[in-house]
Amino acid sequence: MEQEFTLTNTPAGLETVQRRIQAVLQDGGIRLKVISAINLALGEWIENIIQHAYADGASHPISVHCRIGPAEIGLRVIDDGKPFNPCEYPAMELADVARQGVHTGRGIHLIRNLIDRVEYERLENRNVLTLTKVFA
């Protein structure tokens, strides 16, 4: 099963997409623990986009493709913000996460710990982040 959602770079749009994805995953019989991990990771990533990807203050589309396979869920987030590859961001030690401030990459650390596979591509001036969570 596949679904596509579109939002703009606003917090209200994020909440709407998270609710819709939760409903789709629940209808697909996915456990709440898995849904919570996916929604938290997705929220962290889109918050990063909203806060850091755009300098012009304009409205920008962000699309989220959700695919439920037999053993995994894939989310593909596409935005036209400035390039940023979270896979190149250095890993943080647990002590570093506890010690550092709010804008230190904690979200990326969290995503890496909630999601089984994180992949990034820059295609046609767009960031394409794929988050894969195994549930079987």
C-alpha cells in the first residue's frame, strides 16, 4: 500500500501529515510502537526542514510518500530546501547528546536510533530522504 501526502513548511502542516500517516499505518495493522517511532522520526526530520532548509521565508512544498510493505515501512521525504545530507552528520555518543544544547544534531541522533535505515540523495535540486522501519 502506498500513500502520498503534501504539506508546506509550517508546523501545522506537519501535525496534519503525522495524524494522516498514523491513521494509514493503523489501518494497515502496524503496531503502535512502530507507528510512534516513525512519527517521531518524521517529525524530527520535517522540523529540521522547516527550521533550517529555507532562508527566503516563503511557503515551500514538502512531500511525504509512505509505503507499507510486507515487512517494512518506507517514508520518502522530498523538499526543495538547501542541500543537507544527515548521513554525513557525525554520530553522537550518548554522553554528547546529554551534554549539548538544543541545536546539536539530537534530532538526527534520534532518527538514527528509531529507524532501521536512513538514506539520502540530492535529485533535481531536491533533498530526498528515505526512512525505512522494519516491523516484522
